[in-house]
Amino acid sequence: MIRFLFAFLLATLAAVSSAAAQDLELASGAPERHIVVPGDTLWGISGKFLKNPWEWPLIWRMNRAEIRNPHLIYPGDVIVLERHADGKPWLRLESAKLLPRIYAEGIEQGVPPIPPNQIRPFLSEPLIVDKNGLERAARIVALPPDRIFLSSGDRAYVADADPKQRGWQIYRKGQELVDPDSKEVLGYQAYYLGTARQIEPGNPATFEVLTSKEEIGRGDRLLPAVRPPLVPYVPHKPDFAVDGRIISVYGGVDAAGGGSIVAINRGQADGIEIGHVLALERNRTVVERDEYENNVVIAIPPQRIGLLFIFRTFERISYGLVVQAIGTVEVNDFARVPQ
């Protein structure tokens, strides 16, 4: 009986996968093959083959484990589009390598999910902290006598710094990130100011400012330098309903476009993961007068205004790159599962 149920389950999953593959819509002019070149991304390659790039796992027949930990694609690989006898499209990787491959320790050669140059600074900043998250961090307590603010090359005197840690990043607590539905403060965006290194331990310790994006002053906080890697998840849509909202456009503005970084009010606690693709939508209403001259609000179906690729997640907030935008994307726009 157990074997029968297991076989039935496998057959059902295969049928569902097969039906989903049958529904895949290829991009107009999809090539029969694509040679991967330096600068390619999974998002860009998937857009060459598929009308909806987030359906990438279906055309590769990937399971959830493979989505999270895919076999890397490298420059020189050849991706071939084939069709089964029943017409279902699928992709395979040819073993031939048409470009020389160079291996070097510490250098990632695999094709990234989205352009790393657009998000690399955001893998370590912006940073989300709780209400008191920066209050416990090391802090600048004194400046040289001839300085009101600090910039590159200046010395700073820092209290409560770990003497074993040399590389640091400098932050200042910024705006509240508020859930537009519950009005709850989900966290604070810590503004990245620059980098510093500890040159003489102590309390206070002596630091040298290495880089500065803004003026740095007494009271600013320091955290050990970390740079989370760009996880090679493939583009895919969530398999559950998402009804999130944009709560911040990085840079302190209210509107974004393609290539912008935004934060949404959904995170790890809501099942959001790196690689998720969400549709950005705007709910619309119009006001009409009825026969009694009363105002009547009429809801119009949501309008798709873009697509968002999630690349960094926190407990209750996630950051994404706007990979496609029709017009502007604004704070309070919705983030939902693409259809």
C-alpha cells in the first residue's frame, strides 16, 4: 500500500511537472542554442528563452534543492533548446566548451543570477537593524582636535571595538521601515558611511578611515566588515501567495525605476528567499458619481508595473533589484506572485 501511494505520488508530481512544462511560453525569437559569455546572468539568459524568466526551473526540470543549489553555468557552456516528441520544450547543457576556462582560487567564475555590479555594494549595505541594534555597536567617541567631521585618511577614536577585528564598516541609524498595513516598525535602515581599519587596539582604539561616502562624526557606529556572497539561486516565483508592499527605495527617494534597489515588508519569516521573483503592481481606483450624485469608488484590476528579483533577506524585510519597470515604481506599490 505504501509503495502504491509513493508511486502514485511520483506519477502525480511528474504529471504536474509535465503539464507545467507544456504551458511554458517561449520568448519571441528564442534561439536554438546560446553560448554563455562573460557578463551573462541567469536572468538575462532565461529571458532569451522564456517569455516569463521566472519559469526558468520548469524548462530545466529543476526541483527545489536544485533551485537553491544549482549546478553553475560557466562562460563557454552551450545551452541547447530542445523539444520532446510531444512538443514540450526543455534545455540541456552541452559538454563542449567553446571558450577557454581559467580557474583561480577565490574568484567566482559561475554565471551570477543578476548583474553583480548592480548589487555588490548592497550585499553589505544597506543594513537592517532592530530598534537597539546599533546601540550595542562600537562607536566613535572622539575626533582629532582639528576635525569636526572625518573623511578618508583621518583618525578616529572608537570605544568598545573588538581588538581582534581589523576591518570595519561605519553606519548611522536612519529611517524607520514601517509596515504600511500594521503600522509596526519592522526595523531601521542603517546608512552606510564608509570603511575603517583598527590600527591600535584599546578603549578607545585608534582607527583610520579608509573610505567615506558621507561625513563621519562623533557618535557614528562601527560593525565588523562582512560581505555576504551572492547566492547562486536561479530565478523562480514563490509557490505560495505573497501580498507585500514596497516600504523603501534606497537612496531616500519615493520613486524607483529599472536597476533600483527597494525594500519590501516581507522577509525570511514569510518564506521569502533569495532568487524569488515578484510582480510589482499598483492597485487602482476611480471615483464615479452614482444616480444620487454620491461618490462611488470603483476598483480596477491591479496594473503590472515591474518585476523584482530578491537578492538579500532579513527576518521581516527583503531587498530586491527592480529588473523590469514600466514607468516608475513607488513606495506602497504591491509585491505579489507573478502570473
